[in-house]
Amino acid sequence: MNNQKDFKPYVPAEKITPEITITSIIMGVILAVVFGAANAYLGLRVGMTVSASIPAAVIAMGVIRVIMRKNSILESNIVQTTGSAGESLAAGAIFTIPALFLWAREGVMDKPGIIEITLIALLGGLLGVFFMIPLRNALIVREHGILPYPEGQACAEVLLAGEEGGSNASTVFAGMGFAAFFKFIIDGLKIVPGEVSLEGSTKTYPGAIGTQIYPAVMSVGYICGPRISSYMFAGGVLSWLILIPLIVIFGSNIVMYPEATMTIGEIFAESGAGGIWGSYVRYIGAGALAAGGIISLVKSLPLIVRTFRDALKSIAKGGAAGTERTAQDLNMKIVLLAILVLTILVWLVPAIPVSLLGAFIVVIFGFFFATVSSRMVGLVGSSNNPVSGMAIATLLIATLILKLTGGSGAEGMRAAIAIGSIICIVAAIAGDTSQDLKTGYLLGATPKKQQYAEIIGVVASALAIGATLYLLDSAWGFGSPELGAPQATLMKMVIEGIMGGNLPWGLIFVGVFIAVVIELIGIPVLPFAIGVYLPVQLNACIMVGGIIRLIFDKMKKEENKKKDIINNGILFCSGMIAGEGLVGIILAILAVVNVGAVLDLSDKLNLPSAVSNIGSLVVFGLVILSLLCFTVFKKQKNSSDSTKE
């Protein structure tokens, strides 16, 4: 039942309080760039990003309410609205644009320019915001009480907790500090290896197992929870302890597909299990990922159709909800004009290789998937929004259309990625915008001021994302062990396959049917498929975070205390992700300017392998201990504190 008429926001419509201020804009832009860069680094490493809305809200609350002593909840809301745009834009960009760098490395085409990346991100981000504005009244207002928007409600609760005198910002900052320290020890000074592995041989068992020890990777597992973590780990076990051994045992003297130049046995002798993964299993993982994205999209089709139909009906019935402060959107004529201008720019800007047909595809699919994304995050949250599935579907259709209309070769591939990138960013930003507008609706914010803040956040993030991607590629290279870029690699394979490139289709179809089997037995296929694609050591580290979260969930404590412990863990882990991401960016800068080697102590220490592995495990133990200190142990020391949630 729709209960919008009975709803009263925290700040009444007739009350005017500061929202867009110099303070809120500066803080929001800084957070947009910081969380955008951190999530770009994280997403390229582990294939998934985390929502920045809650940590941005906590930091805003801590600075504005606690440090600056300002009683301005709507100003804090503008900070998180602006700041969270960076994470969403980064998520859309890293799923697609690195494919252009991979092709450049293969000599297929030139590397994309920073201006090209910036314009793709900027146009996609702005279209995502403007496509969402006409939907606000339909999805946020008219369906209040029907669409929960979990992250939007959580941000509102965090900001309301700040109004009541609580502050958890120190927990986020502590997480950033600890993760920065551990990341510098592991990848800066390189005192201990970032990974502990145990690998078999051809005479025994040619599989591999181990764990990474990075704070951000473990934090992903804690935030995602034990179920998602276990699905990813199960996928890694299938790849590294079942598929790789089977390939080596039964195919040692075989060259599995024509493009391979060495036998399986020769690859394993030279590069171990990692070599088999790179030559064979990653294609199986790519097939599973593609099938998983399409399956997720197909399962959502009834909801997609219903959402699109209901949204169009609601828009037709009336635009703005009213003239009250809390019902004021940007002028609809300006919104429609902006969409028209942006569409023309997609077509005419020389840096974006998209034709008039491509621009038309962008508008049609963009508005469709913006609507779908906004509704989906309202029901299942941003983490479960099948953005990559939408991007795969768009790429399949766009690439087919481009090929049929003569857009083949490198130019056709470049145009397909540009279209897919814009659509992916549109979907990600539309979902983020709807969550932020839900937070504002609950708090009593002015919608058009939040929409201005989203635009500012998109512009700031777009200006930074090109340099961030260039920096990361220069330091480590996309597709490397440090930056696997799984989704972008998948998009590259999809386009190459349709355009007639040479792909090992047999391996890809093995992955497709593994995904189908996983779906049939009732396991969510996307996290499992990501696990199949990624190194098992990374999945194991994520699993450790999931196990810690499971232990916290099962603790026999008073419900409020347990909830407080779990929430502190989420805040601390959010901080660790941001902290490690920032140090990762700094180390990338040092690597590019050839300073990183000066810090490297690994050769000077020259520790035996066994000692190094023990050192790595000790550091990983300290990472886990730091999390415990700000969750379980913190509650023991402050047991008299009341719960602020």
C-alpha cells in the first residue's frame, strides 16, 4: 500500500536550512574523487565495487556535525550525495573502458586519450542523472513504502544518528589509516609478500590454494557477507582445485586450441597453475560471467517491463509532485533539453567514436536501463543491481547492429565499447542518484539541490577517472595479476567474438554451461562466476572477511549490541577499502616516476620463502586484529554507550 500521503520528512517542507554550501561542495567533490579512485582500484582488482554512500555520509556527519559544530543535516546529505557519485561513475567506467587499453597493448588500436575517457564518463554520468530526474516522483514519492531503497534508508539513519549526537566517523578514518599502513608495508616497502600460496606439482596434485592478505580484499568479504563470499570462494575452488588439475592431468601433451603455441604440460612447467588459468580457465570464467549477466537480466525481465511501463504511466500523469520545497525538481524543459544536447554531443564529439545510429542506441538503451536500474536498486540494493548484465546485453545488440551496418574492425570495436561504457555509466549513476534522492526524501531535502549536487559529483569524478585509469595502467597494466579487470576483459571477448575474432569458443561454452548448472541448483550465478574467473588466493581472502562477518552474525549478544558491532565493522571496512585504494593510487604514481623501486626492501631482506610466508600470515593476523579492535573489543571497552542506530 502506498503511504506517501502520511509521510512526514525529518526536516519539514516549510523549514529552510543550509544545503548547498561552499563546505558541502568542497567536501563532496573531494570524496567523489577519493572514493572514485579507490573504487576504480578495488573494482579492477576484485571485479566488484562497494557503495560509498554510507562512508561518505559518516565522514560528512563527522566533519560538519562533530568537528565544525554545525547543526545541518541537509548539508551533510549534500556531501554524501556528491561524494557517492564518484564510486558509481568509477564502477561504470572500469567495467568497460579498460578493454580499449587491452586492445592497444595487442596493437589492435591506439590507446584511448584522457579526453576521450573523460568525455565518455561525463556524458554517461550526466545522462544517468537527467534520465533519473523524471522518474523521481514515480519511484521515490509515489512508491514510498513499496520500494525500500536499502542504501538510501541506511544513509538517512546514519545522518539521523549524527543529529542525535553520535559519531562513527572516527571508525571510518581509523580503517583508512590502518589499511594505508598495511598496504604500504605489503606493496610499498614489500617487507612481506601480499600472497601466501601452496601449489602442487604434476607428480602430485597440480592445483593451487592460498590467500592474499590485503585489508581491502578482506573488507569486501565482510561487507558482502558470508553467503556472497562463499559463492565466490566456491567458484575459485572449482577453477583452481578442480578444473586446472583436470586440464593438466588429462591434457599434458595437448594444444587445446589453434591459437595456443605451447602444450598444456609446457605451460604448467613454465608458469604453474597461474599459467593454466591465464591460457585456459579465464576463458571458462569469462563464459560463466557472460552467462551469469544474461541470466540475471532475463530473470529480471518481468520486473524490467513492469517498471518501465509504470514509470512511463506515472510521468504521463503529471511531472513534479508539487511546488513545496521538498517536491521541487529541476525544470523538466531544462532536463529534456539537456538530454537532447548530450545525445547530440555523443554523436558529434570527435573524441567519442559513435555514429548517429550509435547515439540513438545510447538514448534508447540509456533511458530504458536507467529506469530499470533505479527500480532494481529500490528493491534489492545497489550491490545486487545487474549493471554488468545490462552492459553485456547492450554490447551484444550494439555490436551486432554495428557489424550489420558495416562498422567492423577496430573502429567498430571501439564504437561498441564507447556505447557500452556510456550505457554502463548511465545505469550505475541512475541507481546511485535514486538511492541519494531516497535519502533526501526521508530527511526532507530539496530534490533539485540534490540533483545539482549529483551533477557536480559526476563532473568532478569524470575529470579524475581518465587520469586514474591511465595511472593504474601505466603502473601495473590491466589484465595483470595486480589488476585483472575481469568485466572489461569479458566485454572485450564478447565484442571480439561477435566481430569474428579468434576465441576458444569451446572453453567459453564450458563456462556458459557451468553457469547454467549453478543457476539450476539455486546458487546466485554472478558471484560464483566472478569466483571462477578470479585467482583463488583473492577469493580466499574475501572468504576470510565473510567468515568474520558470519562469526559476528552468530554471536550470542544483546541484539542492539550485536547490530552495533556489525555496523562498526562495516564502517571500519569501508574505511579500509578507501585507505588501501588511496595508497594504491600513491604507489602507482611512485611506480610511474620510478621511485617505487627505492622503497622496495624485498631484495635487501632476502628472506627465505618459509619466513616470508610466516611474515605474511602475521601481517594478515594484524589486519584481522585491527578489525576486531574496532568492533568486538571496542564494544567491550564502551559497553555503556547507547546504540545510535
